[in-house]
Amino acid sequence: MDLGTNSLRFDIYDISRSGHAQLLYHKKDMIRLGEGVFVKQKFAPNAIQRVLKTFTAVCKIAQKHHVQKMVCCATSPFREAKDASHLLKKIKEKTGCTVKVLSGQKEAKLIAKGVLHLCPTPQKTALIDIGGGSTEISICEGKKILFSKSLRLGSMRLQHLYLKKNPPSEKAIQKLKKTIRTSLQTHIPTSFKKVSCAIGSAGTVKALQKVTAPFHNTIDRKNLDSFCKKIQKLKLAPLKRLLHTEGRRGDIILAGAILLLEIMHFFNLESLSVVKRGLRDGILLEQVEYETQKTT
């Protein structure tokens, strides 16, 4: 289970003694746990109720599938909220689930592990995973991770902190861009700026691929730039209509698009490939390794 800023994602796998993992069930609920966290540093009461309700439903599904072990990981909002320990305790009391809060560095490495398992990179490649509260960037070559960093840049965080009005002012947009550039320049060493290609993952990137290049598995920087300019003047209702199936992200898509565009500028990328791999794949691989070692 992956409990993030926007969504709770839940997979059930059957792991054989040889280490083969077969997906039996997948569930995703956009519960918006991070709403208000990056402004108030506390979970909103409604968000707490949503997560408890979803956890209870997930546990019932796990029982139906005779799940023997549950691995529950939480990310960015739990690293920020002052009442995180209180919510973790509530989840434990109500469902019996123990949730492990991943550090930003651990999250970045698990994401890279999950992506590289099926997408090894012969050239120096940037892996870019944009979540609601944080962005994980890794520089890799082959299956080797050369550098990993979790940045406090995410689509929901940036929208709530910088793009408060809808549509936002040009001044607010420029302030956001400056914040992103400063963070990238501060945390990504110059020696890792030069990459041959890039791979994008997580909900924001996949949503942007669907709306800017629905028939391709890539995002073109020119198309993304045009999309940003098009949506930054729209109010929420027409923006959601424009996004079609990705309309639920309408209130945070602009911040996510600007963030990805600035990252592509930083690495001088004309395009990036989009994959469905990510954090849960890294968590799964760790479990497979653990179970096969235990069997051996």
C-alpha cells in the first residue's frame, strides 16, 4: 500500500518461492490526504476520515484475498504534518495496519529501483517522479543509481502555496518558477545536469502525458509549454472540461505542468518517456528479495 498526498494505491501480489510476483488486484482512490498539510502542517479532519474509511475498505479486500502480509508505506504528507503520529496511531487502532513513513531519500531510491527493474538505461538518464507533495529525481546509468534526491516540490504543495487564485496572476506564476529553479540549482549538483534522456513517472506526469500526447508514451517540451500557456488563464470549470478524464487533477495540474516544464529546462530535455512503474514496484522488489532470501 502506497499512501501519498493525492492517492492511496493498493496492490495484492502472489509471490512464488522462486520470486515470481503475480498481480492479483489493484485499487486506487484519490483521497487527497495532503489537502491543507503544506499550508497548515496538519491533516484536515475530512481528509483523516477519508483515509480511515479507505483503509478499512482495503483491509476487507485483503481479508477476502487471504493476504498473509501487508506492507503499508506513507510519503510526503506524513513527513510534513505535525499530527502525523496521531493519524498513524488512529490507522493502527481502527484497522490493525502499521504504516511505515518513508524518508524522502528512501522514497527516491525505491522509485528508481522500481523503474530501472524493467527500464534499464544504457545512457545517463534522469528519472523524474512528480507527486503531490514531493518530487524525486534520480540520475541513473544501466541499473546503477548515481544520484537520488527528494525535493519539497509537488503539484499540490506548489499549487496551494503559490497559485492560490484561479486563474493565478502572472506574478504568482513567476514566483513559483523562481522557487522551482532555486530548488533545482541548490539540490542537483552541476555534474549531474548533463543527461542523455529522461523517464517520467507518477500521477502528475501520467496525467500530463494523457492531455498533451494521448497517443504517445512521451511528453514533448514544446507541447508542454503550449499546454501551460493555454491553461494558466482558465478558470477551474473550463479547465476540468479540457482535461476530460484527468479533470479531478484540474485544481493542481497547472503547478504540476510548470514544475515538469522547469525540470525539463533544467536538464535541457526536449522530451521524456513516461512509464507506469514507480514506488510500489520498488516496494514489491524489496519484498521479493526479502521473501526469496528467507526461503533460501
